[in-house]
Amino acid sequence: MTDTKPPVLENVAPDVQSSTPSSSDMLFYYQRFLPFKAVFQWLSHSPKPTADFTMREFAYEYRSGAYQRYNSYATSEEFKEAVCRANPMRFEVGAVYAVNPKDRKTLPKSAMRPLAKELVFDIDLTDYDEIRTCCSKTDICEKCWKFITVATRIIDGALREDFGFEHLIWVFSGRRGAHCWVSDQRARNLDETARRAIVEYMDVLKTKTNKRISVRRPFHPLVERSFDVLKTEFQEIILEDQDPWRDLEKAKEMAQLLPDKTLIAELTKKWSEGRSSSKAKWEDINTVAAKVLPKNFKTELLNEAKKDIIISTLYPRLDVEVSRQVIHLLKSPFCIHPSTGNICVPFDPRDGDFHPTKSPNLAQLLEELEAWDENPDNADIGKKLADWEKTSMKPYVDLFRKFVAGLLKDEFKGKREREGTDF
């Protein structure tokens, strides 16, 4: 594949995070930046082609809006060449099938049987629109990204501690969410019933709205562990950053989740007399309760109701169907979001320092590469480096390669153990 020079960046819009990449920029990115080899090894679970890769479906979304499914490839090189030739706006990763997906038209429908796929989770900020006030719909900021930070910590912890999964990679969706790929072999081999059981185990809310929830008591260890995280973040994220109950109608809705009609009426009356912050209203609950509730009222009922409110506002909101379906397609790591130009980079939620505004954008990468290549001090070392190593994309590719190396190490170990028991 012939090398090309980076496109000349003239009159780049100051808001590069809301710009759609040009076709030539996309092609340059596929040719020079996207780490195809690492993506191939991740999906093949080996440095060499295996059925986990060659029998896997890939789908393309084109600039025209067309969508092409059931692509498959024999090698890493063929994979890269095909993507560069098609130059899609993005490509998605699907299941490993019993037959080659590209041969489906010559086979009976029953032959197209999905065998395996990574267990995936999708968290989207639009599901928090009822509680977030700083942004709505596709917009995000540092304040509302904290919902994603909390959600990824909780889901990541549950998958590792409760299910024993080790090979998890979280990927920024490119705009307003995050995807988790669980690549352990036993996760990949789960059927839809088992996948549903796992996601429903973690889907404590059973809803994406702020209506009354009923979390079973005593708390399950998952909920207890999660609540320890939520209660420490509640004041900053909900009471201060979002301040949703400054709005009287939303405050009234929140009050309806409390366990006593007299308390609800007194709070509603107090809040109707003047505007106050969510923090003040939250403090009012205990203050007013102490005045109006009878002495024989069980205080723990009020405390438990407040716990439910904290959980309903901050606990992860999951899309069960995305996780359940083996055939569900999900955007590949390192794709570019077609509306923003942002790179879908991996991150580790245990670090807690990732934020979309700090992640690479295609226009930014092109500028960084141009600056590197024009610096005479880099003339000698530049020939030894991949283009992504010359830019802010490097730490994200390094993180992904480290993840893949750990996965492959376990795959080799498992293969040796299986071969050792074959007589």
C-alpha cells in the first residue's frame, strides 16, 4: 500500500470535536494510524489467523448511509486492505459463525449459526437525560461524563469480582458513551441465556427512568459494594454538579419516592415557597422529617428510601439487548465517530482519569503528525516509529496492545493445558 502525505489542514474549525472527517482523512487514518495488527490479534486470539477471526463477521457503515454486513477476512493484511479499499465511516465487529459469513448466500439459513462473541456492555449518557441538567441528547461535558466514570467502575468491578473475568477492555464510543468488551474465552462462549442472566444480575434498576425502584433488602453484595461508590459520589455529581431538584417539579417527583404522605406534603409546601438548591432540599428531608414524623415512625424506612434515590440517580443504566444478543454488532476500538471525528480509544476505568475532551481527535492527530515530521530533530528516529507513536494516540494503542498481550498469554496457556489432557 502506497504511503501518502498527511492532508494539509487549512482553516480547521476550532471545534474539532464536532466535525465530520473527510473521505481522504479517513483513508489516511486507516492507512497510517489504525493499529490493524493489534485489532487482528485481539479478535483472532493469536498472532496467526484462527477461525475466531476468519469466520467472524465485520460490517461497514458508509458515508452514503449504506450498511454492508457479513464481510470476513483470511488474514490481517487482507483485513486492512479491505477496510482501506472500502473506506467506510466506521466498521463494526460481530460474531464468529459456524460457516464463513461471506458464503452465506450459497448456504441454507440454518448454517449461519453464531458460535461465539465477546460479552459486551454499552453505557450511553442519553439514558441519564432525566437526571443530568448540564447537557442533553448528544452533548457531553466533564460534569456529566462522571456518570460514565461511576458506571464503568461498578460494571468493571462486578465483572472481575463476581464473575472472575480478567480480559476486559473499555472503549470510548466517540461521543457520549463507553463500550466494554469481555474477551475471556468462557465469556465469548456464553449463550444468550447466560448473557441475559449476567446483565440482568447487574441491571439493578430494571429501568432507565427515575421512577420508584424496589431494591431487595438486605442488599445483595453487588448492590452493597456499588452503594459504597455511589454514596461517595452523590453529593458532587447529583447535588452539586447536576442540581436536578432546584427545579420544583423534579423536586416534587423526588419527594414522591419518600415513605410518608405527611412528610411529602410538608416538603412540597416548603419547596414551593422559594427556590433552593438540590443540596438544601436533600438536607430538608431529614430536618422536616424530625418535625412531622410520629415518634413511632421507623427511621430506617426513610433512610432506605434515600438510599433508593441515590441508587436510582447514579447506578449504571444498561441496555440488556446489546449484551444479550450474540449476533449484535458493535463499533470496533480505534474507529472514528463519524459525527465528531473522535477516536474510539480504550481506557482503564480503574484509573479514573479518562475524559473525552482529552482523547484524540482525527484533526488533532493529523496536526501532531505534521508537526513531528517537520521537526528536523525527529528525522532519524521517525523512520523507526509507526505514525501513531508520533502522536497523542500512543498511550491508547500501548494500553490496547498490553491488553491483547495478556489475553494471548492466557489463550496460549489454555491451549497447552487442553492439549496436555488430550490422549
